[in-house]
Amino acid sequence: MTKPKDIFTFRDAEKQTGPVAFSTMLKPAGSACNLDCHYCYYLDKAVQYGGRQAVMSDELLESYVRQYIEANDVPTVTFCWHGGEPLLLGLGFYRKAMALQKKYADGKRIENTLQTNGTLVDGEWCDLFAENNFLVGISLDGPQDIHDAFRVTKGGQPTFERVMRTIGMFRERGVEYNTLSVVNRLCEGRGAEIYRFFRDTVRSRYMQFLPAVEHVVDVEGFHRPLIVAPEREGARLAEWSVTAGGYGQFLCDIFDEWVVSDVGQVFVQMFDASLSQWCGVQPGVCSMGETCGDALVVEHNGDVYSCDHFVYPEYKLGNIRETPLVEIYRSKKRRDLGLAKRNALPAECLRCRYYFACRGECPKHRFETGSDGCRKNTLCEGLYHYFRHVEPYMEYMREMLSKEQSPAWVIPFARKRMGLM
């Protein structure tokens, strides 16, 4: 990241002195996974830990649960189990974790979310999730040809049908789920089709669409290119990365399907966050916040990082075996990385009409050089196109909310504006 300007606002000061409230993404099995998704930026983290990662020990799990609950000065603490593939640890690990949550809850409400590729789920997992009110994120990229192009097993076999069976089990057994989709080069031009697939076939009511923009190098001994930081010598843009224009049009095409029929019934993270920005409230997604660093990553061995997109040695904040998690959160290194999201932006971004909505998006996508030498988001063109496209609808929904009316009243407005009525 570019060396940031030295800017510290009143809001920054309020955050530093207020009650501690942050989330963690726990990687109890590290980057270990039963799949070999081509664009997975986390799979290659095993190289950083000597090529093979051990799972989190029972002793460290208990320490993490206790420290995380104690550190948060809020009534509800949410655990996010992530990977790699977190189900590799087995049912017993999560039963143990939930027992520890009860032991250390101290009157706080405990919630659990888990992100899975969906290929290891069976009836017992469904029962565990349903009985303990887990919100399960399931990774699915779209129709079969898109999903199976990159989301394959270690042997190169497709996974679409297995994931769809899991979604069927979730519906039958009452597991609350949402979908997380990687927007790659194959998704370009197919936004409306992909949205209808999730709405009508998958019956997802909460959707996330995350752009894949990664850099790779060829390394002898590896069967596929290694995903690396863009600064690494010889790094090139991965061929499956979505283009800026393609990503922007993808979002617009989905929005045009959503805004004429599904507002208030289907929730797309990007659209919810955009409306929050137009209304001047926190967007609820770190990539669109003014600063970041409130979603820490805790690795299988206790190492802590500010973000799972910056799990590189130079960004390590500490280890919970040696330093309490609350002290790591309050550290200057974490704070400075979070402030750099705003302070390292080029002047042209800060002057942009849609800076209030975009906030420079995620720092991991800042590959281009702005007019003053600071790094600019490589998706800028597409994001600008998206925000300009949705602006009249966001303003209309903001007006509805100001009158204490439902944003869904935008549907007839949108239909009329698009000539559909």
C-alpha cells in the first residue's frame, strides 16, 4: 500500500476512544481445503506456513473464544468460521467451540456464521447448523458452466451438482443460508442471467458478489500459478480476473433486474451498502467503509492480521498466545493500516463525485497509479459506471426512508423510468 498522508479525523478519534467493537474471521484449519479453486487467494497461504498447516489446538481455541468475547464491549458477539474449508475440522470441533462460547459468554449474545464450499455437508452438519442458528454462507458462482470452470476438486472434478444438493438440504432442514459468488471473467455480460439463477433456482435471498482481481507468478513445482501480492517481481494479472468495465456492467445488469421487482424481498450486499452510503449511515461492508481494519483474521496458530486479503508476513499484527487480542486490535499498526484506506488515496478519488459511496473500495484492488502518484483502484471505471447508473434510484429510496416509507416503493418508479409500464 502507498505511504499514507497523516490525517486523523474527529470520527477516527471517536472510534479509538469508544467501546471496543470488532469482528474476527477465524481460520481454524488455515488455508487447508478439499477443493482447488483456481482463483482462491487463500489456498496459497500454506506456502507462508511451511507448505502444510496444522489445525487449531483445543487449548488455543479456548483462548481465542475467551479473548474474543472479553475484548468486545458490545451485547452481541458474532463468530465467523472461515477457511480454507472450515468443515474439515469435523462436527466435534464446533460442538466444542459452542460449549466454550457458553462458558465465556458472560451474558452476551453469541451468534455464529460459517463460510463453506458446500461439498462436505451432510444431514448431521445441517442439524448442527439449524439447531444452533448458524448463518451459513455457501460459495456458488452461478450456473454450472461458470461455477465448474474454476471451482473444482484437487483432482480437477466439477463441484456444481454437489453444492446444489447441499442447498437443497439446507432448504429441507431449515438452515439459514446466503450465497457468496466470485465475479470472474466468465461472468461478464451475464449479470442478469446469474441474478435470475440465484433468485429463481437457488432461491437465495441474500447475495454477495465479490470481484476476482488477483496477480500470479509461475513457480517451479506448483501445478498452477501462485497467487501473490502485485508488488512481487514478475507478477501478472491473472487471466480469470474480471475487467473494470465488465464488473461495473455486471452490477448494473443485476441492479436493473432487482430494482423493478425484488426490492425488499431479495437483498444484494452491494445494493444495501450503496443505499446506506446515500443515507449517510455505516455500509456494513468493509470495502465501502471510509477506513478498515475492524475485521481481523485469526489464523490456526494464533497469528493475527488486519484483513484476510493482507495475510502476508509484513502485515502480521501479533499472536494471541503472546499478546491479548484486545491489545492487538488497539495497536498502532492495525490502526494505521485501517486509516491508510482513506489516507493513501489519490487526490482525484477524494474529489470524485461518488467518493462518499465508493470510499476507494478495497485496498487490495489498488494497482493503478493516480495523478499524484498514489495508488488508485483498478476497478474504478466500473464502480463509477455503477454508482452513476443507480444514483436516481438510490435518491428515490433515500427519500422514501426519510418519509418512513418502504424503499420498495422504488419499484413502480423504476418500472416507469425504464419504460416497463
